[in-house]
Amino acid sequence: MNTATEIAPGLVIRGIAPPLRLSDFKLIAFDMDSTLINIECVDEIADAVGRKAEVAAITEAAMQGKIADYKESLRQRVALLKGVSQADLDRLYEERLRLNPGAAELVAACKNAGLKVLLVSGGFTHFTDRVRDQLGIDYTRSNQLELQDGRLTGRMLNQSWGDICDGAEKRKMLLETCALLGISPKQAVAMGDGANDLPMMGEAGLSVAYHAKPAVREAAHVCINTGGLDRLLTLLRP
């Protein structure tokens, strides 16, 4: 891709010539963990059973792209969550999960400009459904943890679309949503931070790396390395 240019402190572009028009796009797709929100949910859930460090090490390797089989890495992490209670999950949402700076502002600006909003995550429905409702997001896809007697079993449930939302599934959901809307993927914006976001970012007309891993920064049209998500609006006029 073209040489990167820092157009403001912590804001880097490559392969595009701003300003662009927000209204030229019809869909924006967000990763959730460490992009739209401030935490990696699987790591924080693991904290409830004293396994945060172990799980976080696997998560970091997966986000860096150092683990080839994302699905298996997620199964391994979820297995370590066995025994966490529904109350623990609810407490995590209330006490630790926060929207990242500028998230609400960016989503609102996109909706006001007529874009649909997609949340596609390797995280879990327990959190994506609540973030969806909080922000008025149109479409979501994420993984469902299995609960029995109010506690996690260490497994995930299959859903109508498949088993695990990995990078390939994120790409598929982006393309399916574009088809549903009758638009080209080039009319979509995709924003993420980890290696499993690269497949969907590669399809979008504008890819945005938010406080991202090195491989993601190198592939994206826009890198927001400091500040909030709404810094994207400095490049996209209404």
C-alpha cells in the first residue's frame, strides 16, 4: 500500500486523499473488543476465575496474528471460563465495560448521515446485544456462550449462521450485509484493531485501524493511534 502520511498527531493515512464524504458510504462495520469498547471481554471474564493472565496471553497472540487457528484459540480460552456465573457477567458489563472515547459520537454521526451500522465481533452476545441496544446499532454477529444452571459450561453454542465468528465470518457478514443493503463493499467502512479484523477491512472501501496491532496499522487506509474513534470524522465530511 502507499506510503503512510501523518496528517495530525496520531492520525495516519495511506492510499487515500482526504477529505472524503461520509455520505458516500452506506455502512460502517465495527469490531467490538478494544475498538468500540475499552476491554477484551474474554480476558475480563477469565479474571472471575483467576485465569486472566493465561487467557490474555492467548488473546494477545491471536490479535497479533501469531495464532493461525483463531477458532481453536477461542475454544481454548472459553474452556477456561467454565464456572463463571451469570452474575459475574452482569457485573463485568456494569463495572468494567465502557465505550471507547468518541464511539457514541461516531456512531451517531454515521446514522445521521444515513449509514447503517454493523457490530461484528469475536466476543459474546451477552455484551454485543447490550452495546447494540445502547448505541442503536442495526446489525450484529458474535459468539454465544453456553450457560447451564446460571454458570458458563466452557463451551459456545452453534448459531444459525455457524459456530464461531472469526475473521472469515466477519468478512462474510460484511459482504452479506452489503448484499442485503444493495451496496458495494466499497461503500462500506470497516474499523478494527486485531488480526481477525483484517479480512473484513480488506473488503471495505475504507479501512480504519483503531489503536491497533502493527499488522493492522500497516494494512489500513486510516490509523487512529491516539485519541477517540470520532477522529475519523476529521477525514469524513458529512
